[in-house]
Amino acid sequence: MSPPTILVIEDDACVRTLLAQILEDAGYQTYEATNGREGLERFRVQPMDLVITDLEMPEMNGLDLILELTRAFLNVKVIAMSGHSHDELQTARLLGARQTFAKPLDLPMLLRAVQYELLH
């Protein structure tokens, strides 16, 4: 059986690489995108088991991405993260994000959330 697939969408290369590495170390197959538009295109070509996205990004922000994903893929699972505004995280939930996290991330908590979402 192949490992669950996770798309990490984050414009900060250091954060994106760190998240991908931590998820791969936990046994997941990860894919990366640098902004919402790239992430949406990648997901359309190859739907993933889970999407982890930042909210503040160039070209297409995370809120627009979540709206597009949940419109096109009814069962998509999204975890949103932001270092900016608590209101943005609440909006992300309203648009369909299953869980939200403020930055800096609590990595053990994020990994538990990933595991939970992939099982439910």
C-alpha cells in the first residue's frame, strides 16, 4: 500500500522544505507548490489525500485556494496555517479548512492533525 499523499503549499521555501521533510520522515509522500495557483493546478492533475496551505501567498492566496478546492473537490481535506491574522484562520474554516494553525507552528500538534485527518 502506498503512503498517503500530502500537498504542501507555502511561499516561504524554508518553511515548505521543513514541512515536507517532517512529513516524509513521518512516512507520508509529499509534493510541494510555491503558491495557491500552482497548488491548485497540481491538485487538479493529481488529487492528494491532504492539502496543507499557507494563507498569505502571492498569485493566489490560501483563502481563494480553499474556496476553489472545496468547490471543485467536495471531499478535499485542507489544513490551513497563517502567521498573520486569527480572523483569516476563522475565514479559512468557514470556507472548508478542516483545521487551522497559527505560525509559528506546533509541529507535534500539526502531525497529530495530519494523522487524524487522514484517518477520518
